[in-house]
Amino acid sequence: MHPAERHRPRPAVRGPRQQTLQYRIENRGDAAVLVLAGVLDLAGRERFGAAVAQLLHPPRASGIEIDVAERCLMSADGIALLYQARSEAHDVGVTLAVSNAQGLVRTVLRIVNALQDLTTP
């Protein structure tokens, strides 16, 4: 390697923590499905909250499924946001459950004892 190349800045690599939260809303039977991709953490709080509010005010379905199968990662703050959304849904008579928790998301939910709580409507 040429000495001048050693000090050349390398392009930034976008890691999973830098991915913004993306979502789309689908209807599957009687359930509204909020499909998440990216990172659910404190940075995605407003975006996630707006999506949940869109489904709850007024309620669009008797149940909401939050599908985390599409490249979704989450922090402890993200798990807290899921519990908050579940509580808000319960307050307006709507069930809410996480679906398709796989890989790292499933492991994290299991470790913090939230897997059964959040995946059961």
C-alpha cells in the first residue's frame, strides 16, 4: 500500500444502528398489520408513534399485528415502545401483538422476558 493511501479517509459504512425505521400498513382479514423494517429505537419513536396513532385513532381494526420479519432490529427503547403501543391499543379496545419475531429480535425479546407478553394478543 502506498503511504499516501494509508491516510485516505474510508467511506462511512452504514451499520444497522443507523438505519431509519420504515413501515407500511397492510390489512389482513380483521387485523391491521404494521410491517416494520430498520431499527425500532428511541430515534424511531415519533415515526412509530405516528404509525400506531394512525391505526388507533380512530381504530381501523379490532386487532393490530406488528410484523417484525423484515430486517427489523430493536433496542430496549424499542421494546418499551411496543409495550406503550400495546397499552394504548388496550385503552381503546384493540388487541396488539408482535408477529414474526425471528433471529436476533426473537432472542432479545426472550432474554428480556417480553416474547410471550408481546406476541400474545
